[in-house]
Amino acid sequence: MSHPSLNRRGFLTLGAATAASLPMGAAAAPDAAAALTILHITDIHLRPEYDAPARCRKILRAIRQKHRDINLVLNTGDSIYAADYKNITRERVEEQWKLWDEVVVSEFKGLPMLHTVGNHDPWWAAPEGDPMRGIPYVCKRLGIAEPWGHTKQGGWEIITLENSGGSLGKPQQDWLFQKLDSLPKNAPLLIAGHLPLFSLAGDYDGGNMSGAKAVIDKLAAREAPTVALSGHIHIQSSEALWNIRFHCNGALSGSWWEPGDRKDGSYKRTPMGYALLKLWPDGRSECRYMPLPA
């Protein structure tokens, strides 16, 4: 599958955390002009309550004004507040996706976007056969042809996964392994999904992807640098294992736009925020989590 274009909440906040990967022999001073700059946003959970639409619009507009070098937006799911509970009505689902169009789609107009599906995005209470039921409708609203896929940009292979149900499932894992086998062995890879393949955040609060060990072993066997992006936990953590850099970034919505335990919008010591990922063609990478002010 190819892109036509470019119940977990969330230990450890690194604030403006930077995690960099330098392949052996690479220059120590990256050339910023040569980097692919990706805005990573996750767990926006857009909803009408708590003045979330206006607050979200203000945040996204400020991001675009501050970071004018963004080449690509990568959204790793839970785009709307929740459609997955049994009591969710059709009207509530439509209301949330309407806000998505009016706020997020509008503010990112002109920027290419990639998406993954979050566990709260699909409406499972819809009757069987209803066009709004499940993941296909989420894909339609996000403007993506398939729930997982592959593309290339800036010298990097980019794979998006659909793991909102907690794992990949055999058809998707078979596709993924075949795709990895077909990639040039020295090509750096960015792989993104809603649930982390591995994260301390998920170990702390629950929510890492089931069955991820086989995927991690497959990625490690490639030897080329891999960056794995995710959200879902609402807690920021960055880890390195062999040739893989894992970045589970905090939620743009923090505590679902609510004040949270500390009354500042943060979730378990991770503030609301977004991440800037820089990827160099030679495989170097840098991921910086950018906390939002209270």
C-alpha cells in the first residue's frame, strides 16, 4: 500500500528533550538546511468542550508562524476526542470531525500531511455496514487511501502503521516485513504508528503495542538507522536500542484539554506539546519535544 500524498492516556517528561542519532563516521555538526523537518503532532483529541477548538487553532497557528521550515506534518492519531465508546452517537461523531476540518485541516492548509489512526478515532457503535463504521470512515475523514502505507521523502523511507487495535495483525505484519525486505539496505527509515513499538512511557503507564518484539527485531536486522514515532500514552519518552531511536511524544491536548491533576493541562508531568523531527539524508536524526505554555 502506498500513500497518495504526502483506551490509553499517558512518566517522564523531558521538557524540551532532544534525542539525536549520529551514524558512525557522520559529521558532528548537522547542516540544518539539508534536513527534512517534520512536525509531529499526536493525540489532539479535538472536542467542543473546554474551548478546545479555539485553543487548538491558536496553538497550530503559532506553530506555523514559529517554525516556517516545516516540510511535512505527521499526525499519529486520536485526532478527535472519542468515537469509540458505546454511547457515542452519530451526531457526536460528525460534530467532532467537523471541528477537525474547521480547525486542523484549515490551519495546516498547504502543508503535506501523513496520518495514522488512533484507538479513539473509529466509531464502532455504528451498525454493521454503516459507511461511518470503523477505520475506513476515519481514513476518509483524514484523506488517506489506506490505513497503513509507505512513501519516501528527504532520502528517508517512511512507513505508517495501523496499530490502533493494540497490534498489527497478520496481514499488515506480512505486508510490513515484505516492504522492509524490499527497501535498500542502507536507506534510513521513519516508522510511525499510534501505539509505541517500545517506550518507557508505555512501560510506566501501559499502552505499548502487543507483538512489537518481532517488528523491532526486523528493524534491528536492517542495520540502517530507524526512527520510530508514536503517541497514545500522552507521556513523552525517548529511548535508543541498537540502530533504532524511539520517540513517544506527548499529547497536543495534554489531559484531553482539561486542567488535569496539576491544573496546567499536563498529563502525569508531561506538558501539552508537539515535536520537531529533523532527518538528514545520511541517516542522522534529531527529535525535540516542544512543551506548550500553560
